[in-house]
Amino acid sequence: MNHSPTAPLSARLKSVGIGIVAVGAAILLSSCTAFPIPGLPVATTPAPSSPPLERNTEIATAAWEVALEPIGQPVVADGVALVYAKSATGVSAHAVSVADGKQLWTQPVHPGYEAPSVPLEPVVSRTAAGRSAAIFLQAASAPAGLDTDVAWWTAPVAFDLNTGKELYRGRPEVVSTRPFACDGFFDLCFIAYDEKSESVEHWVDLESGEESGGADINPLTGVFGPVGKELYSVVEDGVEKLAHVAYGEVLWELELEKVFGKGASTDFGRHFAYSEKLDLYVGSVGINPTGVEPQNLTKQSLSMNLRETTKTVGFRASSGQVLWTADGSTLDCSQTIGTEATTLEDGDSFPVRCEFTEGFIEFPSGKYRSAKSKLVGYEPLTGDVSWETEPVDVGWNTRELVPTASHGDLVIAGVPMSQNLLDTRTGKFRGTSFEDVFVCLEQATYPMPPDGPYKDAPGSGSFWAFPCMKSGSAVPALTYGALTDVTTTDQDMAVISLEGKVAGYKLLKDFV
């Protein structure tokens, strides 16, 4: 990379500030949560219409605990749990033995320029020889002799997951996309700006340290970054597109506004799910239907129909052919729900989207007015409604779903004081007892590194967990039934990030 300072690069990074405004607008435009609405009526809980859930209610005792301040759930592989946690200087990666909780190694982590909008989560890749490697960014200094006003220079790094041995350290770069596993499986890829302020994807062979970049790795041009599996957002000449790139080949490109509508932008929030089985992407994107620049939304008096602020689309992964659209709907509200038990994979449950039925968002206050939303279980290939719930008033404390760990077969739905367990196969509520425990999730944040472009915004983590009842209320301990919802398991152990600690639980054989 030629590190000569250029005005376009400086302008590109300054424009990140506008992107943060867009992220803030996205929270207002397309999330399933909004702002408090006083005096909402409390709905009544419908009677269960499916047999009560059979779930192991025996209290689970942690085999080990490590005192940390995790900012999300771990990644587990080869008997090691990798978790990110707050530190005195920012964020650190901690590698912990799944068997006994022994801390194996720790390293500082830099969140990079994605910090406010893309959750900072651990990434484990594999080398060509089959070794697991933790890959992330670390702070670096600008190249010697370079006069630059770019604050955050970082270096992509890789460490052996088991030993903590450094496998690779790249040169200082202005990295736009954190390291990820190339083609979703191995080695280290990242995206950085070049001297023209355009994106270049780099591929690093973690065994040899050899690096490749440019069109041979990713032939996209302009400014681009991943938004889903093999799916990229590309901005060039002021037009945003979606592109499917696999093994160095662009399979197709689509103009985002032609798919999601005028004013659509991934800067306003996006969530894409991929189904290899169905050759399908399902994605939702936020929309600004007013034409008002994002940074001016909080300076003007205007009202937006919530059904015009978001849309969900299903399209063929191999061709980009649009199969269906659903106005006013979003997948963001269901981002913590897994897909393993749904028809997107090998299950028989329906994936879930949230859908506004009426209401407005008012600016400059950002408050919702007369807003209602419902849950929809849908057929992935057609978008057709398989079941739906009655619309409920939505606001900051009244949302359709309680964020929980789930394989996709069960969700906690409803408004406060009337939540209930919903079977996503049927859309019917399931009976539970006061002894049934679930895994609720709480959004985590972290302090930004100093001297960056984000003066007041916290860094976006993912979620730490706490045991809860179907109401979302916290309870003292997890049960073995609750542990069945945890996906971070290895060697008959479940590893989970809780408030103030990471804990390992021995799983029972043949439990429900």
C-alpha cells in the first residue's frame, strides 16, 4: 500500500462521522425498539394453545468461572474459548481453557473504524495445516516519515488459539473491515483503503505469511465491505449496490435502491441471513424516504410512516433474482435468534421477522407515535405468512421479542408484563412453569480508543447473558434446560458470558 497522504482519504475518514449519524438514524428508523411511550395499555397473555414445554429445571452449577467484563459471547474451538472483555486500556482478547477455565493468553484488541456500528466479536480461523487462529486488529503507528491526520492506524494480527504464539503481524494500514476468515473458512482476510481512498481486500496465508491483494482476491471497485456471507455492500459514484463475491469472482451485482426502494441504505441498518440449503439470502435494510440528509434528520420537523422506513427481501444467492418483498418489516429484532431449527437450515420452524402495521416516527424528537408491530413466521422462499401475532404497541420498553439465545424454534414474545413463550413452528404459545429458565441477552458496549473520529459514541459489543423467566425477568441461576439454548459448546461443556464473568458448565448426557 502506498501510504502517501491524500485529501480523498482524509475526506473518506471524516465522512465516517456522517456514517455515525446514519447509524443513529438507523436506530430510530429500523429497529424494533424505539422510545418510551407513556400510558400504553397492558395486553393480556393468551392462554397456551400447545402442550407445555418439557424442559429440565435442575439448577446447573458452573464448573468454573473467570472474572471478566465480557462484551459478548465467546467463540469456542479445539477446547479453547476466545472472549473479548473490557480492560483498563480498552478491549482485550482472552483465551480460556474450556475444560477448567485456565486463562491461556491475552492480547489487546483494537476495534477499528467499524466500532460504533458493527459489533466487536471474536473471530477464529484456520491455517492450511488445520491450526485454529485468533485474528483481529491491534493498534499501530503511522509509517515513519508520513505526515497524516488519520488517527487510527492498525495492524491485522493472528495468534495460535491454543498457545498464544504470534503467527502473523501485518504492516500498519487504514483498515476499514476487521479481519475475517477468507471464504468463511481459513487464513486471514481484511479490507483497507488504498492511496485513492478505495477499498482493497487482502488475503494472508497464515502458514507462510504471504499476502495477496487486489482484483485477484476481490475484483470489486469503489468502497466495499461485507454485510453477509459472501455478500458485500459496494458504493461507487454515489450508488450503493449489493454484490455476491465467491472465491474471487463477482457472481452478480444489484443496485440497492432498485431492490429495497428509494432511500434505502445499509448505513440505516441491515441484517442478512443466508441459506445454503435454499440458495437464498433474506435481508432487511433501513430506508430514509424523505430525501433529507441523515445528519439533518434531528434538525428538522418531519414525520415518517414506519412502514416506509424498512423492508425485507428474499433473493436467490446464486443469481440475485428477487423472489419476494415485505414492506415495513425487519430482521434486526430477531438477530439473536439462531436458524439451526428453522427451514433456512434443516429444521421445521419458521424464521421470524418483525413488521410495522401502523405508526410514525417524529423528528427531531425521534419519538414513535401510534406505533404497532407484529411478529411474522414466514416461508423463506416466498415470504408468505405462515403465522402472525396480534400487533402490539412498540416503544423503548415495549418490543415484540425479548432478546434471548435460541436455536430458532422458541422465542419469548409479547409486551412487558405479558410475555410468553412462542413456538415458531405454529405461532402458538407454549405453557411454562415458574421453574423454567431461559437465556436472556443484554446489549454490551465498550469505551472507544482515544483520539478517534467518534467523540461521544460507545463501541458496539454484542450481548452478555443472564438467566431469566419467560417474562424476561432475571432469576438467580441457569438450569440444564436453559443450557440447551447455548450454542457455544465444546467437549461436553457450555461456555457462556454473563455479567462480570465467563463461566463453563458441564453438560448432562441425554438431557432435555
